[in-house]
Amino acid sequence: MTQPGLLIVFSGPSGVGKSKVLEGAAYQLHNLRKSVSVTTRPPRPGEVDGQDYHFRSTFEFDQMVARGELLEWAQYIDHRYGTPRAWVEERLAQGDDLVLEIDVQGGMRVRALYPNAVMIFMIPPTLAELRRRLQGRNTEPDKVVARRLEAAKGELKIAQKEYCYIICNDRIPEAVEDFVAIIRAEKCRTGRVTLDLNDK
Amino acid sequence: MTQPGLLIVFSGPSGVGKSKVLEGAAYQLHNLRKSVSVTTRPPRPGEVDGQDYHFRSTFEFDQMVARGELLEWAQYIDHRYGTPRAWVEERLAQGDDLVLEIDVQGGMRVRALYPNAVMIFMIPPTLAELRRRLQGRNTEPDKVVARRLEAAKGELKIAQKEYCYIICNDRIPEAVEDFVAIIRAEKCRTGRVTLDLNDK
């Protein structure tokens, strides 16, 4: 019998480095799979449909919502983001550990459905550092950077109450090790370990 | 300001390999310190007073209890074991991560005093394997082995309800990695991470 995989909610301000940390962690965690979200935002240069996101029109997105095909969805700044339900359920049943890289609104909705979800929030060492990283990316106009910073502060406050783990991404290799350790430790949680009390 | 260390309760049947796993983990966790228990049991060949245990007479032990010098103590089979309180408090304040290698009775008492204690229980892959390990040690008569096996079953049942983590010691290197991951993950627990929300 396959042990069901872990459902991992991985949140944190845009620009904090979630994708890089996941990339590093995937080298050590062979069952780790990242959920590809559905979004109505336009692709950034280099982003591939079906790989980075499923890019959909607002009309198509709303149809998916109506058909119950999204596990959660949320409006963030000007666009919508959602998690495809069927894919999550299939992969978990097959024993994969699934990462949902979603905001705290979505995280709360997922945890309501999966109370054992592993909730991880990643923070920059300081908010000043986060601003620097957002500006350095150079893909967003200034007012979007400012709105993302405000959103980050709000998310941090929720995460302090609602998330299990906080990873401080000061240096990527350390943050990767933290992420990997959390997954390994969670597999040792009492409810997840099967004990054989038969004395044979 | 020094971040206080973790208090780790590490329990599991006698013979399951706790000492070896701690030895391996200490190579990776430089702040890890093991508490030296006070005991009334006689030293085994090679054991050093003050290093493996503080060996004391029953009279001396009872005096320590009366003076409140033990954080917890318990009778296990024919002897008493206790944890020196002052040492634990000093080391935690200095930021060391402390391991108390104690039975589940003691573990429950420690958690009552330190609700944030990290509770880890180690199990053998099967009870048959545990018997083999106890017999292989050859330092105990058969009836002691039988009593230890019965005690192990009782402890397992409590651990399934009361402990956070269960490490299955099938192979030592894997069990060491589990232990190290748990400590690293626990340092990322939300309550233990200090967030700087000042935007400077």
C-alpha cells in the first residue's frame, strides 16, 4: 500500500525566492512535485504555458470555478490564481509530496480541506531586502512593487498566526536545507508513522 | 540576546539505539548537548561516573529529590533515574539544544514543565528485532530482557498518543538524518522565529 504524500503549502512574498528554494530542494527530495497553478495573468517573458502556469482567460477561469475544478483560487492584485483539484488528488494518492506555491488566502482554504497540510512561509531577512529583490527583478512597475510590499506585510501577520513553519531566506542554500529538513521531519510525525506492534 | 535552545525529550525502548543515533547527530548539530542523568543503578563495565551517568546511592538520590534538584525522576525496573534541574536551565539559557534521554514517564513530566519540548520516540523496525538487539547486548539476564520488552510495548502505546515524532531505527544513518532534520525543522517553527516587520 502506498503511503499518501504530503501536501505542502509554500507561501511568501513575491520575490522572496520560493522558486529557487524549491528548485534546490527538488534535487534532494525525489518525490517532490510542484503544482502548476491556473492564472489569468499574462505570461512573463520566457514563461511556458502548462509548465510555469496554465494561462487562461478570465472567462475560461470562471468556467473552471463553476465546474468545481479548482481546489482553491484567489484574486491577487489584478489577477486570479487557482489550483487544479484533480491533479492534486491523483498525485497525493500516488505518494508524491506536492508543493502548492500559493498565497496565504489560498493556503487557508487548502488547510480547511486538508488539515494535515504542511504550512511553510518564507520571509526575507528584512522588508528592505525584499524591496531590493522586487526592484532588482525589473519586471514590474514601481506601483506594483509598492503594492506587493504592502501585501507582504499583511501576509506576514497572517502567517505568524496560521503557518507551522517560517523559513528565513537569507542565503539560498540554508533555506533549501531548512525546507528539506521540514519535509523529512514531517514524515516522522507520529500520525504519519505506521507502528507494527505484532511481536513475531 | 541569545535565542534559548531546544529541549528535546528522546525516548524509546532500551536497546533501540538511542545513544548511537545521538552520537551521529552530534557531528552535525554543534549545539547539541546530552543531559547526564542521575541513577541508582550500578555502573556497567566501562561506564564512567559524571559522563555516562551520575551514579548515586538510593539515599543520595532521595536527598536530591527532597531538595528539588531533579527536574523529573522515575523508577524503571529496579532503579531510579532523574534529570538534574540546574544544568538543564543553565544550558537552555545559553542557547544549547539539550537532549534528555529518558523514558516516557519522565518525558510526560518534562513536557508538563516545558510545553514546547520536542518529543521524539525511537522504535525498532519490529519488536522481534528489538528482542534480538537486547539479547545481542548480553549484559542483561533473560528475565530482564523479557521485562524490557513488555515495558517497550507499554511505552509505544503512550508515545503514539503523546509524542510528536517517531523515528524508526532501521538503519542508523537514516535515523541520524531523521533526528537532525527534526531539530532543524523545529528551529523553523513559527513561534521560534523572530520576524522583523520594521521597514528600514
